[in-house]
Amino acid sequence: MKKIQLSTSITVFETVSELPKDVQELMNEAVQIRKTAYAPYSNFHVGTAFLLENGEVVTGNNQENAAYPSGMCAERVAVWKASSQFPDIKILKIAITASSVNNQVTEPVAPCGACRQTLSEYEIKQDANIEIYFMGETGKIIKTDSLHDLLPLAFDKSFL
Ligand code: THU
């Protein structure tokens, strides 16, 4: 028996103005699309913007449903949109922001487990890391250099 320590790393930015210029713009797009989320049940609005290698920006937000599990997170709406429209174009960077009607979200909101797994599939497919930047409505922004940092021990095609 042996115990193995897995490590992960994040970068923390204090404000949006500290982000690289292209990421500031990407985060602004995420903020804009967050405003049109359809989230009447949770009142929790998530917006995301993906920068692709061809310069296109693909955005998405969460879409809820009265039959709750039929709704979908912003990140999966956007990644499936990107993969449908631009199947062979790499995703370089993702910006994510979340806000709530009920309270101010001041801590960075990380993608849920199912979204991490879904995004991981595309990072493996494109054989290139995806940078992910996530924040609340205000406050710090966390960056990970790869899905590996968000989802160590991911399930992938090698198990099939
Ligand atoms: N949500 C996202 O859009 N992305 C996540 O990674 C976490 C959760 C949405 C799903 C649901 O509409 C609302 O936030 C509350 O869970």
C-alpha cells in the first residue's frame, strides 16, 4: 500500500483589470450572456464565453426546465455549441461568471463536476490545454491552466 499525493495549481487574480486584455474581453462577453440566462427556478445565472483558435467567441448560459434535470449548465451549452459549429477548431480559453438574484456572488464559481468531465473530453480530443477563468459577479478570478487541474483522475476513452 502506498499513499500518493496529487497536486493541482491555480492562479488567483484580484480583479478583472488584472487579467490579460483578451481575457478581460472574454469575461465581458461572459457577463453579457449571463444576463440572458434562463434560470427561473434557481435564480442563479451563469454565463460563459469560449475563445477559439480561429478567433471566434462562442457564448452560452444556463437553461433551466420545470422538469429540473432537463435543464443544462452554461458550460455544456457553450461547449456543445462550439463543437457543433466549429468541430475541428481548438478551444483556447474559457471565461465563466455567475450571479444570483438572491445575493451577491463574491467568490469564484467553479464549473460543476459534470461540466468538468464534459470539458475534459474536448481538451483530450484537441490535445491542447484549455485555460479556464472563473469568477462570481464581483471579486477574485481563479485561473486553471488545464482541465487536469480541475479534474484530476478524469474518466477518459483509455478505460473503454
Ligand atoms: N450551473 C451552471 O450553469 N454551471 C455550473 O457549473 C454550475 C451550475 C447552473 C445550473 C443551474 O441552472 C444553476 O446553475 C443552479 O445550479
